Amino acid sequence: MNGNTEQGTSKVFFTDFRCRPDEGRTDKLKRLIKAAGIDQIDMEGKFVAIKMHFGELGNMSFLRPNYARAVVDMVKERGGKPFLTDCNTLYPGSRKNAIEHLYCAWENGFTPMTVGCPVIIGDGLKGTDDIAVPVCGGEYVREAKIGRAVMDADVFISLTHFKGHEMAGFGGTIKNIGMGCGSRAGKKDQHCNGKPRIDADKCRGCRRCLSECANNGLEFDAERKKMSINLDNCVGCGRCVGACNFDAISFRNDAAVKELNCRMAEYTKAVVCGRPNFHVSVVCDVSPTCDCHSGNDVAIIPDVGMFASFDPLAIDQACVDACLRQTPLPGTQLTEEMARPGFCDHHDHFDNVNPNTEYKSCLAHAEKIGLGNRRYEMVIVK
């Protein structure tokens, strides 16, 4: 059921967004999912968790409920009992507890009426309802703290909006699963590998970063009009890095981003290991930063299409490769970065748009621990 074609190679199915006059995107998504082999999974009478991101209030780049409804319909046709799920966040916003999280999901259009199934917050009311899941072959994490409802499901499906990310380089399937399925304690566990630092010469004292910190990890010196890091409180989540428009904040531990990537890969393995799992990734509205923000910048590249696979690593690699083949759109954060004096071209859209990040360590570590394959065979669905 892993979609492998030969040892070390996985199948990834792809379709673009071109549609016939009598067909919409969600119809095409259903055809893609079926072609990718979802019928191989026995769902009759089983609970099926569909992990996705409901979008922060104010953000407009998250996947619309129509995509979720298409996946839900496919599961129900196969006798499954689907529910949409995500876990609570560490940072301030609309999704830090189950009540606010549900209101956020409803306001963004995710209701039982629109998507055809319940929405269940995976780690409970306060983000404390989790279960310790062993990570087979883990080097950084012995036991992952995963939302209980996620692990109670018999079948696991991820539905991912593929985009850029201010800390991980890009937000794809592995991040959607690994970070997204971690309880609040699990998210802290993944972020505990490094602390940021602030360059006082670059800090403008605008305090934009302060609104992103949920842990009292930032302190403002009113006399100097500068921010500083409280190392005792900081959990290393990196939200402040993405919030700073002046490149004043970076990680003091050069390995911090790499270790976060590796921990996310290990958390992903904990979620999917030992049960049927299937993955869908939609590459549209590729914003430079995460859907967790209460706003979003314009897409840095043209819309690409939709991907499906049994392999969470192969689908991420395929999405990256497809994005790197695109020409950057003008008037975006990517082209602005490339036009800066002294710009160093990494020949990679994600490294160029967020220069303090890197993602290759995540893919390499995922392959090392047996999460999947980076080599893939692309199957085109017309």
C-alpha cells in the first residue's frame, strides 16, 4: 500500500489546474486521489483523520473547505467515518485552544454542513490531551507527544497547502503532519533546540515581533527602544523571526533550524507509522510564509497543481521540484529579496525568499529514518 514502483522509488500522482468546461478543481482532485490508489485502503466502518490547516483569521491563502469536502466525500464513499482535525498552537492567535480554534475553523468555512463531517481539535480543549508515541529509529525524539484524537483514528490522511515558511523553508506534508499533529507540549518539544538573538543595530523598536510571542520570550527596553530575548522563557518557536521586517532576529544556534527539521520528520514518522496513510498536497497561492499568520503576502510563483501519494516524503520532494521549475512572479517578496544589494543567489526559491531558513535537512533526515523515499516516479493525471 506504499505506492512503490521499485526499491527506493515511490509513485507521486500529479494533475494541473486546467479543467474541462464540465469539471471543477474538486472533481479533478477526486480523480487524482482515485488514480493514486486510495481504494487500496480499507476504510469500511473505520475512523479516518483528515489533517489540515484551517487558516488563521485574516489569512486568505489557506485551502478552502471545497478541497476538504472532496476528500471527505471520497472517504465516505468507501465506508469510512471521516473527521477534519488539527492541534492547538503555541503562539497567540485564533487557534490556541479548542474553543477559539473551532470558531476560527467555522468562520473560515469549515463546518459539518460545508465539509460533510465533524471538526475535532486533536489535542483537546487546552492542548493537553496527547499521547506519547514511540519514534522508531528516532535520533532526536524518543517519544512524540501527539494529539490523542489523531492517534485514535484507524486511517490517517493529510491534506496540505504547500507554501513557503519563515522557519522551515517551506510548509509541506511533513510539516503539516509533524508540527501540526503535535500537541502544545509536542510543538514545544520540536522547537526546544535553539534560541534566537536580536541584532540591536537592526532593531527598529517597532514591537511587531512582540505580538507573535506567547511565552514572554521577548522584552522591550523602553529607554533604548530595542527588543531583547528572555532566554529563560523563550521556547525557540521562531515566530519572531518571521515577524521582523528588518532582519534583526536570527537563531544563535546555527543547528537550530536543522534540528527542528529533523524533529518534525521524526514526529511525522510517529503519526503515520503502523497504520494506513495517504497524502494530498495542493500547490496554489504559494505565499512566502505560513498560513498561521493573520495575513498573507502574494504568491511568489504561479499555481502549480495537485499531488497525491502514499509516501509523505516523496510528495514533498515532488512539490519542491515542481516549485523550483517555476519562474518567480514579479512584485513579490521573492523578487524583492533577489533585488536587494548584496543578494546571494541560492538558486532555490525557498532559500531565496527566506534566507535564514533551509529545508534540505528535513528531507534528508526523513529518508534516513525510513519515513519514505526522495526518489519518485511522477504519474500525470490528465
